[in-house]
Amino acid sequence: MDLLPIDRHLPEIVATLQTERALVISAPPGAGKTTRIPRALYDAGFAGKGEIVILEPRRLAARLSAARVAQELGARIGDTVGYTIRFENAAGPNTRMRFVTEAILARQMVRDPNLKGIATVILDEFHERHLANDLALAFLRRLQAVKSGPKIVVMSATLDVEPICKFLQAPSLSAPGSPFDLSIEYEERASDRPLHEKIAFAATRLIRSGLAGDVLAFLPGSAEIRRAAEALKPVVEKHGMLLFPLHGDLPIAEQKRAIEPTHAKKIILATNVAETSITIPGIAAVIDSGFARIAGHSPWSGFQTLSTMKIAKSSAIQRAGRAGRTQAGQVLRLYTRADFESRPEYETPEIRRVDLAETALLLHGAGIRDLQSFPWYESPAPASIEAAETLLHKLNALDDSGAMTASGKQMLQLPIHPRLAKLVIEGTRLGLAEESILLAALLSERDIRLSTRTSFASPSGRHHAAAAESDLIEQLDSFQSAETTGFDAASMKASGLDPAAIQAVRRGRLQLQKLLSPGHPAESGLLRTEDEGLLIATLSAFPDRVFRKRKPDSRELLMAGGGSATLSQTSVVHAPMFGVAVAAEERRDPAQKTAGIVVRLASAIDMDWLGALFPNDILEKKELIWNDRGGRVEEVRKTSFGQILLEERILPAEPSDEAAAILESALWARQLADIRDADALPELQARLSLLSQYLPEEKIAEPGQGEIREVVHALCRGKTRLDALSSLSLPGAFLATLTDRERSLVNRETPERVKLKAGRSVKIHYESGKPPWIESRLQDFFGMSASPAICNARVPLTIHLLAPNGRAVQVTSDLAGFWKKHYPSIRKELQRRYPKHAWPEL
């Protein structure tokens, strides 16, 4: 074996762990800690009769690290050295060093809290602070008090040692790195050039400078890798080099081909999958874009977030460490030194930014009910814990008291997210175990449809998929079509399917089939079709992701949890108005400082299923509204699920106090115009005012606005329409509130009409703030010596004396005075103008 920097520290590591329960190791990238420390501990007997388990942050790292240690031992994978990752187990009864992805150990701790058979646990690359690693560390810390508990080794190249040593009450050991020089260069100034152009320019510069080995370039994701590969194609062809992508979606064979030695120099375009734990021989230079795709989770919306963000200093150091392991190396950082210095030391830990539902289920499965008081290395936000437990309640994994249900215990047996476990359990209940297992396996891996995956990554969104009810069922059909061909790679590619993704799904399906307990027998007679059962099972797994389209054929979605989303152009769920968002991401645009939820995979639902599965979440609301155009009160009946409206019906309102109040409000807004004689009300008010003023002994109060409103309120009682008021009399209704004596007094002392001596009856006009008055021809008053009076003769009527043409020749309340003082002069003028009329002397 080649001598690695960590080798000279192995005796000290072994000696320390002979007396200490835990050790924290800090060693730079390339020191060899991932492969040499497990071997040294094994040789020193730290496996005992059990295993040394090494936790790795990624599946690729677990596979490759196990392969390297096995090679150095001259053994086969699965013998002394093995690995276990989700849906894949390459370990046997003789395995003593087992590399695992972090979540594997967390689930094992739930089944066996004492970790029987595990003598030592190594947490590699702990600086990445993956959620499963934090959870494993917390569990291991609880076991430290147990004498037979495993030894704990925490190691990383860029670890903040002091906090972890304090948490574990452990010593630390620092090992120096490579003896080879590493030159790091920065951009002189920030540039807006596209990233793929920057990569191509940097690679060309390295090649022209006399590159002594291979180049490893770090980019945020597979889409950026594709664009950079296109830009680099003429460069590598010109210089006779090879070009390889390296990311998590690639088949294992292609990942291995990227890192294995080649006959010619090569450029590897990688995501942060190559940042840690993987030794790539021959790397002489690293190009660091400074960006990575960082996953997160919003506890409020329940959706994932996926953002292209600047990496922290620790990640930049890790990337630089890929060069200079066996020779002097170069690092080109495509950002300025000031940019680097302004970045945080470490990435935000996953425990503060990702979905905690699976972790919460594991803790409840281990009998831990109070997640907030669990001895975390770093506690998650209370809102994240609350969101996780709320989801578990919705999935029926926890009951109202917080205890695990039978369904929750079944879900715990499956190494998948609780949502997918719920899908499998519900599908099994409906007699669709195989199909639901396949759906869960499909959702656990990348999309098997190449065109769909590419189109979604493209910002153009020009891809329009054919219409169907569910993206999941379409994937299931595609998988089953590939199965009929015997999974022939050529046939799958011709059908637009990814053979590597298909194989990953096959492994996942097989593992789930082995793990799924028989459980309850399927309930018969529930379904009309197989597809319906799968749609129902999907709904049961995503109850908080229900959506309604804003309008038919729209891709704008209103979410039951609040807010909106956009259905990806690659989704086949065009026509259905209601569905669930199965795979969705909150994508952020740093340039525009905006974020939006994009739904990649959706599945249609029937509204009736919501009532059957989640009756307590269906809200029935009745609301009375005013229809001004129809002149009526209407009842709006709304059925909602969360924040989305399922159904709305508008019916004529039944009579009620609330309906009467709405009608009354509308009537006043229209100034009582819909009541036939509402304009006569002021006259009645004036009559009552006169009685109150001139006949105070009768104790008739002058009516105010409050009394009028009471009368209007009484008129509206039991009614819902304006036309029901049109035949009613408002003054009559007001008079009806008086006693018989009071009404008699009103009619007698403030009559509507008065009879003149000539026999003619004239109307008395009552106006607020004015004396009551009458009008008639002057001749009608001949023979009358005094003005008529009302209110027990206390209020003389003002008389408008009219000429034959209908115009007033005099207005007076003193008729006697008029005859004596004014009539003689007026008579002469009237005789001249109207000679045919008699104008006698009085």
C-alpha cells in the first residue's frame, strides 16, 4: 500500500481508543483517514466479535471506500469488508468492517438501541452535518454510559473540534496533511459570464500551462455539468483528453469509470458527490465554481426547497483537497478572495433545514415521545419538529396522545420516507401490495424517464407531456413495459427510459418486498379499478399536498396548505381539477429574489375520497350574502379541504335573523327606495313632532332615527327579498307601533286633510322644521274669517292663496288680517286680470 499521511498517526489513534470511549480526529483531505483508520482499528481488535461500522455521507462514498479497503486487504466485497446502503446490502456474516450510509445506522438503533454486535462506530466527514449523522451521534452519546456500548470515532478534514469534543467528553487528535504544495488562485474580479464558459476557460488555461495530471471541476448540478460538457467538448478533442461526468444520478458503472485511472488525461465534471470520502487518483488540478445545489425544507409550506447557493469555506477546503495528494496541485476558484473570506465557515446543518418527518418517526419508534428534550448535538427548530409530528398525525403514524399506531409501527419497518411507507401500507390494504411497492421504489429513485428529467431541469419548459391521471401511474406503466422486454437496455433507451434508474428501482422494489410484513389482509370490494386504488393510496400518503387548479386546463395550483404552485410542463396531469403534489420543490431565483413551488409529479384525486379518508378535515361553511342584482339574500354553501374550495353552491336564503339583517342593511343602502311609500315617512315624523311640541301633555315622543330603524327592522323580519317589501307601508308600520289612543290623536290633531267652508277638502302638508300648510284657490276661502288650526287649535295652518292660474297671490297664517289689510288691493288686480271671475267686496 502507498504511504498516506494518516498512517504515522495510526498507533496513537489505536492507543487513545484503548483507554477512551470516543475520539475526535481532524485530518486534511487526502490524508487517508476514511480507509486506513477502519483497517487499523480492525487489526487492533476493535471489531471484537462484531463489526466496525463506518458512516459515510453518500452511497458512492460507501461503495468506493469499502472497495478500496477490500482491495488493500486482498479480499472480496462482502467478506471481511462490506457495505450497506438503502436497497443494497453487500455484507455477510463474516463482515467486520461495514461501510454504511448514515440513515442505515439510525434505523438499526431503533430496532436495537444497544447496537448489539457493533463494537466501534466511525462517523466520517462529520462536518457535512447530515441529519442522520446528528441523530446517530445523539443515540451513541446515550450509549456512552453503557459499559458495553461501542467506541465512537468522529472525523473530518474541516471539523470544528471543540464543540464535538465537549459533547462526547472526548479527546481530539489532529493529523497533518499532504506534504505536496497546493497553489490556490482566485478570480481578480467578479464576473457575470455563464458558469459553463468560466469552466471551459479555466480548463483551457490549465491545459496550456502544462497540466501534469487530471482535472476535477465542481459544479452545482447535473444540468450545469451538461452545459459545461458541451462547452468543453472541442477543448478535450483538440488535446486528446477524456471527459467524464460524475454525479449521484449516474449508473454505478459510469461513476466508477469517471474515477478509475485512464490511458489519457481527463477532465471530471462533478457535483459535491466528489467533495469528500472519495479518492480520485491522478488529480492535479481542481476548478471550483463555488456553488452547490442545497436541499432544504420549509416547515410552513411542507415543501422541499432546492437552491443553488454559495458553498461554505469548509466545502471549498474539501474541494481543494482533492488535488495535491501525490504531487503539487493547483486550485482555480472561480470567485474572488474577498468572496471566499465573506463566506461562512460551515454549511448550515441539515437538522436546521430539512424535513424531520422520518427522524421523528424513528425517535417515536425508539420510545422517545418528547423530541424537543432529546439530547441532540444541535437541537432543531421547534417549528420543524411541530411540522414533522403534524405530518405523522396526518399519516396516522401517531395517535392523538402521540403514541405510535399500528400503522406507524408498520411504516417504521420500511427504510423509506413515512409518506412512501404510508403509500405501501394503504396500497397493501387495498389489495395492491406489489403495485404500491413499485410506486414507492419509483419515488425513492430519480425519474426513470430521461426526457421528463431533462425537460424539468431546463428553464424553457417547452416539453408538453400527454394527458393522463397520474405521473406515478405513467412511470409505473413505463417500468412494467420495460419489464416485458426483460429490461433490455437498448429497448429501454429507445423508449426514452434510463436503464440505470430502472435497475435502481428494481433493487429498491426487491428490498421492500423482503421487508414488508404481511400485515392486515386486503379489504375486498373497495375499488372499481386498480388505478383508482393506487390514486387513493397516493392521496393517503400526501394529505397535506392536495391542490385545486385555479381554473380548468391551468397549471396554476392552489394548495390546501395555503399558497400556490405551478405544475411542471412535464407532468401528465393536465385535465383533472383536483390532485396531490407528490414531488415538488420550492425553487429560488437568487437573481430575482423570488421563490416558487414547482410540482414535478402529481396525481389526480376524486373529491369524494377526501371525505372518506379525512372526514375531520372537510369543512362545511354556510354564508349569507347579498345579491344586489337579484335584490335578495342568498346562502352560499362552501365545502373546503384546508385552504382550497372543493365545492360552492348558491341557494335562496331561508328566513332568519341574519338574513333579515342583511336585507335591512341593503334597504338602508338604497335609501328605503324599495318600500312603496317610504317618501311619506318624513311627513309622519313632522306630524308627530308637532304633537310632541304643542301637545306635551299627551306625552307623544318625537320619533328619532332609532325608532325608525326599529320599524324598518320589524318590516324586514322573516323576509329575504326586496320585492317582499314593495307593497308594505312604512308610515303605516310606524303608526302600528302606537296605541289606539295615540293613533286617534294623530289622526284628529294632525289630520291629513282639512275641509274648507266652501266644502272643498285640501291636503295638509307637513314638513320638518316648517309650519304645516295648505293651498287652494282664494275663492275657496270666501266666508272664512280665520285660518284653520290643528293640534287643538294651537297651530294655525299656513295658507297659500292661489290665483286662478294656480300661483300664490299671498301666503299667510292670519286669514282675518289678510281680508282686512291685503285683499282690497289684491282684488283690484285680480279683477283686471281675471274679469270673468267674481271678486266680491268683503
